Amino acid sequence: MEGVINTTGRRKSAVARLFMSDGKGSILINNRTLENYFPATRYQYVVMQPLNLLELADKYDIKVTVSGGGETGQAEAIRLAISRALVELDAERKSALRKAGFVTRDPRVKERKKPGQPSARKQFQFSKR
């Protein structure tokens, strides 16, 4: 691999910009280690899923800047960015990643609040008289 692979991943309102290069497997998220940025092991697992699936966890150095959203959205945005970078390096990996569901962007986002209502779907109590 020559240089750095640059990809983007999105989920809900989170946006992750990823830079991947050859290395020893270090992952930096907003200049912090993976374990420091996501103390909960479930988010560490989500981020590592595409690398563990293809057994490439110690082959690439990854630097991510992520903003917006919460922990779940950020972790899944990073996962999508990593998957896209791995596909960009080798197109033959796409079928395995697609089978696991890591290539498709999840389109679900929060529904907007409507005017004259307390929230998106909730309505004020109807009074007949």
C-alpha cells in the first residue's frame, strides 16, 4: 500500500473521517487511543469488527477524527469508514464485509419535530369540548 487511504463514514448525525496506513495496528480516535475514547468494550468491539472479520487487526495504523452524535453513532460511523478503506485497498474483501453488513450505510436518522406538537410523533391531548 502506498501512502494513506482516506475515507468517510456516517451514522445518525455522526461523521467519521479516517486515515489508514501500513503499520502495527494502532487506532487513534481524536488523538486518543481506542480504549481511552471508548471505555465500554461493546463500542471497542463494534469499531474492530471489520478488522477482526478479515484478521487484519495488527496490519494497519488508523487515525480517525469523529464528530457529532453519541457513542453508538460514532462507533458505527468509524466501523463504516474502516470497511470502506479496506474495500478501497482490496475489492475482493467487499463480499465478506457486505455479508456481515459493514458496507451498507444505515439510513435511519432522528425524525424532525413537527410544529404544534411536543415532539416528532407525540401530540397534545385532544379535547372534544
